[in-house]
Amino acid sequence: MSGVDVNAPTLGSFVMRNTKDPELVILMNAIALSCKQIATAVKRAGIAKLYGLAGEQNSTGDDQKMLDVMSNEIMINALRNSGVCSVLVSEEDEDPIIVPEADNGKYCVAFDPLDGSSNIDCNVSVGTIFGVYEKEPGSKGTTADILRAGDDMICAGYCVYSSAVELVFSFKGGAAYCFCLDPNIGEFVSTRLMKLPDGGGKTIYSCNEGNSKHWDQPIKDTIEYFKTTPKPYTARYVGSMVADVHRTLLYGGIFIYPADKKSPKGKLRILYEGFPMAMLIEQSGGIASTGLFKGKVGRVMDVIPEDIHDRCPIIMGGARDVKIVYDMYKKAGVDVPSI
């Protein structure tokens, strides 16, 4: 098998080697199993007639696709049956799922089972995002165990379903690693360390400019700078957060989904979109900022969610490009963190 590293660790062996925690191995194996099943469903969506709406809306008011519903059931079943989870929060469910005490474990998991599903019918890359907490000592497992700052997460990651199925994750205080699903053996195999390119990488900005009339002036000025600097930036926006952040981690640049007049808290959900991606960006050498949010500019990971589907604005990428955003806020008289 030319070009195959037969010594590359699988996901389970990597987690065990680096944590020595059997329960965390079980959890990551449950997430990996879910991702394999979702990847298969995504591949067979057309053949199995899984395109189109399910006729309902999810907890945050988005129209549910049939694949949203299926992916959610896959994640819930795998995590609930793992025996190591106590609280589950899904984008697709209005209320948290509390695992009965007799069957639960120490982990609380927030997840978006199929991020970017509005693009699924046109075959655009989609993915799964997750963040993991440990419940508080002595807790039987309640919503309070997961309504905490991002810095309390012990693990976060995403899986992107495209020409390859890649699972990217990180443990608190560690690096971000990429595992690729090898269809020959049915296992996720270690392929690379995820690190933002030195110096910022490619000059790419990624945002939905259709919302630009609602943005604050510093964000408008930032995008104008990207367009008019002597070496203009390239615009790249997929509209699937997993795809846009995955590209940013690999190539560099900046991903922007700011607060605006229409959505003062931004659009992206904190627990299962903002926090996991912020953790991966920071541990890959980047910066994850809220931009101007509730009167100040701060870290995404410092936000305290008010409810399980709370939202926050997102500005994340390398220091080179986030500094440009901060400079625009400085010009407008807003205090910003040092870089």
C-alpha cells in the first residue's frame, strides 16, 4: 500500500496514549462512530432520498433537513448509550437531554450534528461540531454543568464530510490534530497537526457580505481594507462554518460572523459552534474574538452562555488579520485586547 503510513495511530489508540483515560476513549469512539454513520448518510443522501426538509424547525428556528434529524438521532443514540455522558445539548433539540443517573457518566457534550445542512442539497461540504465538559464534582448532571465558559471545556472538535472525512479535535491545553477516515479499515487515522500558517498564511477573508449593511462601521472598514490594500485579499465564503474554519486553519486568513443590527448577539451558537471552533483556533496559534459584543471586545472563550442555545459573534483567524479588525475598533475609540 504505497504512500500509507502503517504506523500512524488510530483515534482510539491516540486518545489512550495521550490521556490514559478509558472513559475519554469511550467518548471519542462514540463521537467517531457517529461521524462515520453521518458520513455514510451524507454520501447516500441522494440515493436514499434524504434531501429536502423534514417539515419542522429546530430549537433555533432553522428549517430542519431530513439529514439534520437523522444525524441528531445518530449522535444522541451513540452518546447516550456510551455510558460516559450525563448531559447532551443539540442544536436540533430545544431542551437538554439528561441521561438517567443510573446510566450516566462524567461528560457533558454540546453538538451541532450537521453544521451547514442548508447547503446539503447542493452537495457542499458539511460537518459535525462538538464540545465536551466534565460535570461538576458531586453533580448528578444538570444544565448548569454545561452553561460555563469555553475555557472549562476539556475537549472540542469537528468532523468535515467532503472528498475526505476528516476529524479535527483538541484536548484542553494541547494541540489540534487531524484524523482522516480510512475507508479500507473503517478507522480514523492520524494524518497531521493543525496549525495556522506562520505569518498569517494566505490573505483570505471569509464572511457573508450580504449582511454588510447591518454591520458596525469598524467591521465595514475592515472589509474595505481587505479589498483595497495594495495586495487585496481574496474572498472565500462557503456558508458552512466547518468548511470555512477548516480552510482557515489550513490556509490562514480570517473568518468573520459579527454581531449586527439584525442580530445583536450574532448568529452562531456559543456552546456547539463558537466555543469548539474558538478552542481549536486558539490551540492552533490563532485568535478567537467576539468583536464588539455587549459593549466590549473580548475572547469568545470568556463568554458565559445564558442558555443552551445562546449566541455570540465570531471573529477568528491568525494574529495578522485579527489585528486589522482590532485596529479599526481602536480608531473608533473602542478598547481592544493586546495581541
